[in-house]
Amino acid sequence: MEKPVKKGDFVTKKEAGISVTHSHAVTHGHAITHGYARCSTNEDRQDINRQTRELKKQGVERVWLEFEHGDTISKEQQKLMLNAAEPGDTIITLEVSRLARSTKQLCEIIDIIRDKHLRLIIVGSITMDCRDGQMDPMTEAFLQIAGVFSQLELSMIRERVRSGVENARAKGKQLGRPPVSEASIPDKFYRYYSQYQDGSINLSELARLTRLSRPTVYRYISILEGAETHE
């Protein structure tokens, strides 16, 4: 049974849009097979775990995890992976949309794959092998077309969301999360909050004990500290 992604498995963490890389050391002297997995939120681990399992089945030696939106211009872990890749290395991902949801960004990645003599594998779909410095024009065209459809899909999703929001507003519905107050903070948070206040546990331990995400814990602490200030 595969273990879920956990903190101990990875290094390099960025708080805003958490991104992590696998801790396995790169062995120089032979071609490395890199795996790239991405999902759009730092609170949903299910999909990133699935991607990691599938990549490992493909023989990936080093997994790079990214928690960013597909059309984000700067993807820290993707940039690190492309910089770390040496001529002859292979990069594997499950879908074109995992790499980018922007045709421009995808074309930039294709250029890097070609210039660094790498091989890119989209599992069950497209393989672009530039390890000999050559690129098959037909493969490049198919990859770019896939990128166009990926960008189109994202645009359609956003349009449906925008339309739904406007429709809900027209009907007078309240949108977004209900406002959080002291009364709505769950009891499990209060159970350990006093230990955080007296320094017995730190914020990470508070999040683990309450089974809440760090952003949620930050928000609850801010509400309670604000209330204490106004008392």
C-alpha cells in the first residue's frame, strides 16, 4: 500500500503555494528520470498522491511536486527541475496540463527540452525525444495542439465559474465562505490553543493536532488575537 505524501519525504518548502522536491540525491554519471506532479491547491493531497504513485510506476527516480495553478507564470519546482536536468535525462508527467495550461509556457518548455537534449514523456500520450538534439516536427505539433486544448479547457472552466457567480448574485445568494467568528471556530482548535499560547507547542504542531491546514490555523489565531486586543 502506497504511503501518502508527508512532510518527512520532502525538502524545500515554500509557504505561499507550498512547493516541495523529493529528497533523494541525484546520482551523477547516468541519465536521471524525473517526474513532475502538480495540483492547484495545498490543501488537497489526494490528487498529488495519485500522481506520485503513477509516476513511480513509470520508474521515476526523482519526483518534483508543485502546488500552483496551471497558468501561474513562475512555477518554482518546475524551474528547478528543468535547471537540474542534464542532457540525456527524461522528464515524465501524467498530462500536458500538469506542465502548463498556457500555450506560451508550454512552447517555452518545449524549447528547453530541445536545447538541453532531454526526453519528455506524457504518460499514455506523447513522447518527445530530443536526446540526440533533434525534434520530430509532428510530435512537437501534437504537443502544442494538446497545450492549446489544455488552455481552452481552463478558459471554459473559468467562464462557467464566472457565469455561475453572476447567476447566483442575480438571485441574491450570498457567495463565498461564511464569515468566521470566535463562535464558529471548532472545539478541537480551542482544545490545543492554550498550549500554543503558553509556548508548549508551535504552530505546525497546533495544525497537526487539530488536523487543520496552516492557513486555517493562521486565520483562527488572527481572529482570537484580534478579539483579545479589543477586550
